[in-house]
Amino acid sequence: MTNPHLARKAAENLKNLRSKKPLIHNITNFVVMNYTANALLACGASPVMAHAHEEVEEMVSFAGALVLNIGTLTPYWIESMIKAGKKANALNVPIILDPVGSGATKLRTDSAKRLIDELSITVVRGNASEVLSLAQKDSKTKGVDSLHSVDDAADAAIYLAKELDTTLAITGAVDLVTDGERIHRISNGHELMGCITGTGCTATALIGAFLAVDTDPVEATSTSLAFFGLAGEQAASKTKTPGSFQIALLDALFSIEKKQLEDGAKISVS
Amino acid sequence: MTNPHLARKAAENLKNLRSKKPLIHNITNFVVMNYTANALLACGASPVMAHAHEEVEEMVSFAGALVLNIGTLTPYWIESMIKAGKKANALNVPIILDPVGSGATKLRTDSAKRLIDELSITVVRGNASEVLSLAQKDSKTKGVDSLHSVDDAADAAIYLAKELDTTLAITGAVDLVTDGERIHRISNGHELMGCITGTGCTATALIGAFLAVDTDPVEATSTSLAFFGLAGEQAASKTKTPGSFQIALLDALFSIEKKQLEDGAKISVS
Amino acid sequence: MTNPHLARKAAENLKNLRSKKPLIHNITNFVVMNYTANALLACGASPVMAHAHEEVEEMVSFAGALVLNIGTLTPYWIESMIKAGKKANALNVPIILDPVGSGATKLRTDSAKRLIDELSITVVRGNASEVLSLAQKDSKTKGVDSLHSVDDAADAAIYLAKELDTTLAITGAVDLVTDGERIHRISNGHELMGCITGTGCTATALIGAFLAVDTDPVEATSTSLAFFGLAGEQAASKTKTPGSFQIALLDALFSIEKKQLEDGAKISVS
């Protein structure tokens, strides 16, 4: 079921990440800054958090990827993201967007859509309701409020990826990744990942890290989600409670060997 | 000594929290955002952190409780709290206030008093000096600077609860909860809870979670403090150092069964 | 090799820190606020984070040291640091500066230099490139871009400490502390400390704590770095992965006895 090419690619990406240690520029929310910085360090990347209008363009020029996350956003932070994103686009630095809470409040939905309109975003990662909230008013994906699972969302996601001209990652029990043509499903992971804060944000940051070493957005995204999901499985084999799970997850991101990832990645292509 | 009704109520509240998973809207300080989000998740609630003026009213309309915490405050954040609080009052969403550092600086004291003046606050939780700093200039509770223990503060707290028309929770070695009529004392807890940052803020957030499932402010507060204190006791039975204690505390919030809580809650009524 | 006076001084400083529990006022970055607060608590200090212009002067007046850290800075935060710093200078409260990312962006370099120009800073701690970026345009330390190790940087640091009239701590595999006259080298530590976020920021905060109990800046800095490095060694004896290392490090800061520190401190004088 697992695609052998993608399993090998996952291992290769992890190896390159650990040897190249790319700088990942994060403009992200207050809740997860510490944890995502530690997750990026654990897997071999070099995180930096910077949001001042005066420095985001300079900072992103050193980066292998730009991670934009709209949790705890205010208008100042959206401007930071626009500034950094335009510079990233000019320099061909890939951008990944996490539309945290899009669909829940007007500010979040409008901000996520504005970022997609004004920037060329390489990958968008969210849960089904967040991602599908990004559809335009007259989109074929309207009416998605009734979609509750990744499977229900697959058809809508394919249309939406084409409409937005980006790669979409809808994460859940099974993750779906599509650029509107290719569809990957990743079945790594563990339900305890939903019991700690910022797991989705961490997934987004790790996709950023993989984008810095893999120019194929669909493959970079699928392989990073398989890696993160496998780390969740390993952590859950150590503990069944969320405090210690959170720590074991960081340990696993650091410890997983590329052979383990090649053997454990569960990515299917349809 | 423990009140049997309150022990049962604690277990019932925990059960309802885990089944209903209420959204708890937090406008809180930067230091504790991650930890309180994880604590709320561990006990079954659904945390959200949002402070933008553009979205706080919308966000709080989905919430079962609003948690206001004035640590690391600036004027922008106080306005966020006022906006969210007014909407919460209009919708009958309970508000809990943590006056972090009130009494230490004029900004903190004035901000805490302004929130109490302009909003209808269901519960205020702090240590003795923070809570008693909220007394009005001509209050009978003046002169409380000499009060150093929860016991010393009991009489002052009763007057102050009536004066402010709210429920007060003064936490310490023994916690005191009063609405000016009823007085509950909670003797769960462990001294290691004072060796990690944000324990008080976490207690406040958990009171918010219990308020979302229990309309009696005094009982919601007492039972949540008993639950949190019991989690501290369980964590301290695993480790005696603060790093691992912090993690074991999250684990305990997730693991405690309602029967354990009913048996372990130490809430007395006087 | 280890200087016996400094080993005893380290133990004495730790003892005084734990008995006096000085308030340490931090104006620091969002990523590390929680971790540094926990580290300060673990070693016996009382941390407070406060950055509002309305309260920083009042807050610093209660403090034993002021910690300024320019990670995730914006202009508002720099003004907070200037305000708090001027008050600290007026009250003879020691200031320690962590010029996070100085040399990487113009905003960071300019801000670090402005803080040094406008304030009397007791200690500056950073890695070699951060510290050496603080040299003036016509400095003898120019051309330091080729310096990659603490050893390479020693001569430059001595000149720079005199030029800036402060104590410099350049941390790395071996830490270097100099006021332009005395030179201390601290060889405690473990490479896993580089695998978690905020280790440098935590070192800075702990130097702040030691400055609150030791009026000799060079000795306060050396002894705190030996203490922190020893904690890293103890943590690394428990675990080899970064998630659990981060927790074990807090545990060690709490557990190390003064006799252990006296025996384990590796501070040489040259």
C-alpha cells in the first residue's frame, strides 16, 4: 500500500534536513512558539522567530522556508506576514500557511484569504474545516460545512487546490495531500497527538523544514507528515498521557533514523 | 471533614467537562499560554487563545467561559479583555479574572479594578495579596497589607466578595473560596506547585473550565481547585523535581478518574 | 586547573540565591518566556516578565537584576528596555543584555548597540558572532566575521570589553568571560544544550540571578555559567534526547547541591 518511492524520499529528506540544517523563518502564534522551535531543532532544522516589520524581509532572505501561522493574530502580524511573504516570493523561498481558526472568525478567514490572494503560497495545511473555509464565494467547494472527515473532503480539496493553485494538506486521522492532480494519503499518527496543543502547528513547521530540502511540494508535505506521524507513533509506544507524550514526541523527532522512517512511512498514492 | 456533596459534585463536573469539551476562551499572558492550553486539553476542555480587538467578541460567543489574566499586560490587551468581557456578559458566558501582580504595580492594580468595575465577573482567583489589593479605597478590607496567609485573609475576603459582588478564590497552602455567604476551604495540593511558573494561572483556567459545566460559581471553583490540587498530589508522588513535576501534573489532569476525585477531594464547608 | 576560589564562590552564590530568592525582571522574547521563568524558579530566583511602558520602571524597582533579551523584538519592546534600563541604572540594579541575533539583521544589531549606548550594561552574553557584532565601526575588533570559535574570539573580546566598558560572556563549547582585564574560561556544559531552544537565553537569565547576589560581574557570570553547564552535564547523564533533556535540565537546576557545584565547577583563570 505504501509507495516505495515516497518511503525512500522521506528517508532522504530527513537525511538532508539533518545535514543541511536549513533556517526556517516562523511568523507564528504565541502559544506554540517554544514547542515548534524545539520540534524544528529536534529534527535538525534551525528555527528563527521574527515578526518586526523592520526585519522580516532581511530575516527571510536567509531562510530555506517561511512558515506563516495565523493563531493569536492581530493586524500587525498579518502585515508582518505580507511583508515577509512578498520577499520570500521574490527570492523563491517556499511559503507554508497554517490558517489556524479560519472559518471560526471573520478576522481569521479574511486574513487567511488575503495571504493566499497576495502571496504565492506553496502549501496550506489545516484541518478540514480550516482548509475548506478558504474557498471563494462562488467556489464549487461551497457547502463544505457538512464535511467532517478527510475522506468527505477529498473531492472538495482537489477542486480547491486547483482553484487556489497551491498544495493542500488536510490533516486528521488520515492526512490528505493534493495539488489538484496528485493525491497522497498518510496514515501515520496517533490519537494522543490531538491531546496536546500545537500539534497541527508543529506539523506545519515540519512541512516547512522538508520544503527547504525538497522542491516538490506534494512530496515534501507527504513525507514530512509521515515523519511527524511516525514520531507520534513512537511517542505513544512510550506513554499514554499527554504531558509525557509531548516530551516523547520531541525525543522521537530527534531519534528516528532514516531507515526507520523508510520502513515506517505509510503514504499511499491514488 | 470533606463535604460529601462537594466531593460528588467534583466528580460530576469532571465527567461533564470530559464529555462536553467546552471551548474556553483565554486572554492571558505570554508566559503561560502554552502550559494552560495543554492543561485545559488534558482535563477535557477545548482551549482557544485570541486577543485581537477584531475577533474577541466573535470568539467568546462560541465559548463556555472567558478567562482573563493580566500578566504581561499592555493597554491593548486590557481593551481586548473589556471588549470580550462585555460580549460575554451580554451572552451570559461566565468570566473568571486572574489579577496577576495586582498590588505590585499601579498598571496591574488599576487594570484589575477597571475590569471588575466595567464587567460582571463571576470569579476572581489570586493569591492573598493580589485578591485583597482589589478592595476599594474606603473598604473595610483596607489594612490587609499585614495579612500573609489565607486564614488571616478569610474575614477580609468575605467582606470583599460582598463588596465586589463576586466569588473570590484565594489560593495558597489551603485555598479559600467565598461569595460572601458560603465559605469553602480546599486542602488539596502540593508545595512543588509553587516551584513551576503559571500554576496559579492554570488554576484560574481550570476554574473557567468547571464554570462552563457548573452554574454555581462557588461549587465550580471549589471542585476545580480540589481537582487541580489532587493532580498536584499525584504528580508529587511521581517526582520531586520541578521539570518532571510540570509534566507529571499534565499527565495527572488527564488520568484522574472521577472516582479518584470523589475520594480524594478535600473540600470543607464552614 | 579549576580556580578553587571561583569553585567556592559558585557554591556560595547558589546558596545565597536559594535563600534570598531575588526578583529577576525579564523583558525577553516570546519563545523562551516560559522556559526561562521555570529555570529561574528552579534555581531559587523569583522571575517576573513585564514589558508595558506604564509599569516597567515600577517593576524594576523591586528587582535584584534586569534581564534584557532582544529576540522577537519590535520597537515597542526596545522602548520598554530603555525605560526599564534607565530606571535600573538610577537604582544600581545590574542589567544583563542578550543580543539575540545581533549581526543577523540591522534591527537587531542597531537595537543591541542602542541599548549599550544609552544604558550602563553590567554584562552582555551571546555567542561569538552576536557579541562581536557589537563592535563600533572603527573598532579594533572589526573583521571578526572570520572568527568562529570562542578561542579565536578571545583577543577581540578583551578589546571589545574595554571599548564597551562592560563584562562580556561569549558562550560556546568553552565559555569565555572577560571585563577586558580578567579572563575566565568555563568548560562545563554538554552539546545537547544546543539541541533545545532558548539555552542561551536561559544562561543569560541565570547570570541575571547570580548578579543579584554577587556584585562582581565577572565572578557572577563565570559561576552562573559553571552552574548552568553542570546542570547540562547532569541532565545529559539521564537522557540523550532533547525533549527529556529539556526537562532534566530544569530538574538539575533545582537539585544540584552547593557541594556538587563546588566540586563540579570548571572555571579557569588566565
